[in-house]
Amino acid sequence: MKVMLVNGSPHKTGCTNRALEEIARTLEDAGVEAEIFWIGAKPVGGCVSCGGCNTRGACVFNDTVNEFRAKAAEADGFVFGAPVHYAHAAGSLLGFMDRLFYANGRAGQPNVFAHKPAAAVASARRAGTTAALDDIQKFFTISQMPIVSSRYWNNVHGNSVEEVEQDKEGLWTMRQLGRNMAWMLKCIEAGRAVGIEPPAQEAGTWTNFIH
């Protein structure tokens, strides 16, 4: 079992990464492999609605989005983390997720996210974390991904790694999130061992609000 943890901060070893490290260590203690993926310091734009992924099966902008998607195919669970900028999740992570999730499952390519547990994590100096968590979790709810919770909101506070270290409750929350993720993955694995597979899908019908 493996969990991919996405660091959506422009700082590779900043506050968001410190929260993800706490989760990763807890997962590994529970026997689950963990890998932290940094999206980088360059601005990441969102989907331009060009439709290219409908024929390519991948985003036309070949950057960290496609790199991560290749890794996601082999993962069993996900944690997406971001700092708070202006009371919402960092724009680069949201742009990254826009393109990642929009291109997912296109042109006959497999859906690499459906039915895989996911969690959102936010870091902030002071406030805005709950709005940021809501930003991120919406991607999960429309992708058939079970959301993993913790004992409190999945956030840490601090303006530096040293300050995050002082947020004992925040780090406790990250550890519990790691334990809950490991538990859910093991429950899914146990279910599959006795023949319980993801639910069947139907083709469905696309409608617009004006119809």
C-alpha cells in the first residue's frame, strides 16, 4: 500500500511540508509506504478548457501535473496539502488539481482516483484553513474518493517550521490523520480479499441547467 502526499506550497521544506512529514512518518510506522511530491516553486496555471486531454489522455501542458498523474496510478491513497493565501488554498495547488482531475480518465485512460481515500491538509499563520480545506475536498467529492478525517480540522498553524513544531495539537491531528488513512486502506484491502470490489458504474446522462 502506498500514499502519495502532495506539497502544494512554493516552499519545498516549509510549513505545509512539515505537516505532511508528520503524516508520512505515521503511515510508515503503520506499514504504509509514503512519498511526498512537491509541485515546485513555479506558478501552476489551471485548466484552459482546450479539450486536448480528450484525445491525449493527459494534459497538453506537460509538467508536474502529468508527472504526478503517472505516479498516482500506482498509489492507493492521497493527501493534498497547501498553505493558505488570502483565506483560501494556494492558487498553484488549485491550478495543479484543476488540470490533474480534469484530465483524469480521458481518452480511454484509467481513472486513477476513483474509490481511493484522500485527505486535505492546510497550513496557515493564523486563519483561513477551513475555507482552504473546503477548496481541496471538493475535488474528492466529485471523483468518488472517500474522504479521510482526523480528530479535528486537518490544519497546522505557524509562520515558520519552528512555529509549526510548537503547534502540538496540529501535529497530533496530522498523526491521527495518518493512522486513519492507514486504517481505511487496510479495511479496503481486507474487503477486496473477500471479493468486495468498487461499485459498478453507469454511463449516465449529461444535462445542462437550461434543459
